[in-house]
Amino acid sequence: MRSRLALTSLVLTLGATTACAEESADPVPSTTQPTDLPSEPAPSESEGESNGSTGNGEPKAAGALVDQLEVPWGLDFLPDGAAVVTERMSGRVLHVTPEGTLDELGAITAAVPEGEAGLLGVAVSPTFDTDRTLFFYLTTGTDNRVLSAELDGMDLGEPTVVLDGIPRGFIHDGGRIAFGPDGYLYVSTGETGDPELAQDPGSLAGKILRITPEGAPAPGNPDPDSPVWSLGHRNVQGLAWDDEGRLWASEFGDSTWDELNLIEKGSNYGWPEVEGTGGGTEFIDPQLVWSVEEASPSGLAWADGHLWMAGLRGQRLWRIAVSANGKASRPTAYFTEDYGRLRTVTTSPDGTIWMTTSNQDGRGDPTPADDRIILIQP
């Protein structure tokens, strides 16, 4: 069992080139806002960056719940408040309690970690109390796929293929999965470094998919015979629903703009024809954009009436206001460079945000404690 901070300390503290190049080993030159493209928006301005330690209404960090993890990627919660966590490189599936107890449930041995690939997202069945089922997104030697496996006590059973044949790549594998309010599984896929796949309706790459727990296209999809819900995505890394049931997605841009998109059924989000806004009526513009140095957005969560978006290269947590009519605004940055690269943010059943670091992925500057799960009181 790995070292972790004492629970009493946590309670006291709580009471008191491209964005893709961010995900590659190549150096990334800084970019500046273009002056000759008036149709492009300026990067979203924060309302002042904060370390989250002072001031009314600001999030507060309680420190690390667990540490010394190996590239934690996916995180979802069981009904009892414990979390299931995946490690991209090792393929391990972990069980972490709110008290900081860590146990290994098993491993997904079919996962092949290389580049941005490996064992990625995890989603707990919305009917877990009766079916005891977990869902995983992973890269194999031939494709990306979704698997399911039953949890027998603290032992992970043999995985079953739910959906396979999703194109795989060394980069841009997508990987975020989550059950929506409708009970169907939403799956983000990347375009694997082949941008044209994002506009190909016959390819599962560069899409958000919507499927049944058995892997069939979900009822109500734009094409009843296809799992595709939306297309024109470069590499969606975060999915979250607000209180009105609207689906939001955070997405890596290319050389200029990272994006926050409001996802609409059957819509096209423009990649590779357009990055950021200005694509015309054929495409849906993002609600917010950031320069690639500020974001490289990954996980996305809904908590305390706001969206919360983790930044990898940006090394900060963004809080974003959402109006009643579904307009995102006023992004505010917290914890900038406090914890390094931030991968996943997920809201626990008690309303606390669990935030994972990603400093052991070969692109960060890890401390002896990395990687960690940080508790945030929003």
C-alpha cells in the first residue's frame, strides 16, 4: 500500500507547435494570437489566476489523497463513494476510498501502452448495484475498444468486448467514456493523427459515440445503424453533463486554439476544416477557446454549478460559468503550476472534486510523490 496523507489533515484542510505536441515528445514553440485573422476569437481570458487558498468562493485543495501512482488516466465512482482508477501505462485497475485506502482490483492485460495509448477511460455502470459492471476504453495492438468486466468483491472478472474496431494511433486515441443521464455510454475517440478520419462518417475515429451497454448504436442516434453521435473532433479528452442535461466536451486543438464545445446531436465540430471559430454554418463553433499554452485540456467535470476543466500543458484547473441558456463564460484559472500536469477531474458523490496529476507520462517534471489524486473543495 502506497503512502498517503493522514485523513485528519485532509479534513482540517477542507474545513479551513500544437496542443497535440503537448502530447508528444517534441518541443512546442510558443504561439501568439494571430493579428491577421479577425474571424478568430482571442484566447479566453481568466478572471485572475489564483492558487485557491484565499477568498470567498474559491476552490480549496486538501492535498493528496493517494500518491505514487503511475499515470492515472480514468476515474469514476462506485455507489459507495469509492473510486475506480485506471493507470495508462501499467494497465492496473485500482480501488481508492475517500479515506485514502488503495487496493488493486486487477489489470487489463490487453492494453498496449505507447505514445498516448494504453488503458484510458473507465465508467461505472449506472446499474452497478445489480450488475456490478465496469467499462473500460483501451488501446490494443490492433485497435481501440470498449470492454466490460464484472467486479466480484474486490476482484475484476474477465473482460468482454463491447465495441471494437475503433482506429488506434500513437497519438490522438481519445479515450474518455461516461454514462449520460439517458443511461447510454458516450465514448470519445481521436482521429489518430489522420485528420481526414474526423470528417468521415463511416469511420469511428474523431467522433463522440453513443452506444448501449451491450455496444449497439443507442436508440435515437442520428443514424440508427451507427454509434456516431457527433463528428469533426480532433481528440476529445473530457465529457461532462450540466444540471440541464447538456453534454460538454473539452478538446485538444492543433497549433492555436484548444476548445470547449457544447455537443449537439449529429453536429459537426469542424476538424480539420477549421480550428477554433469561423467555420460557417456547416460547423458548430466552440463556446470557448484557449491558447495551447494555457490549456491542452483533458478531464472535464460538473460541480457546484460550474464546469471544471483540467489542463495538461497549462498545468491549471479552469472553472467555467454556464448560464441557464447554455452559454459558457468567465473561465478562471486555479492552482496554476502547483501540481504540474493535470489529467482528470471527476466529481465525487459528496460533491468533492478528485483531480489526478499526469507528471509520470514522460512529458512532466515529476516529484517523488507523483502521480497523485488531489482533493478539491469547489
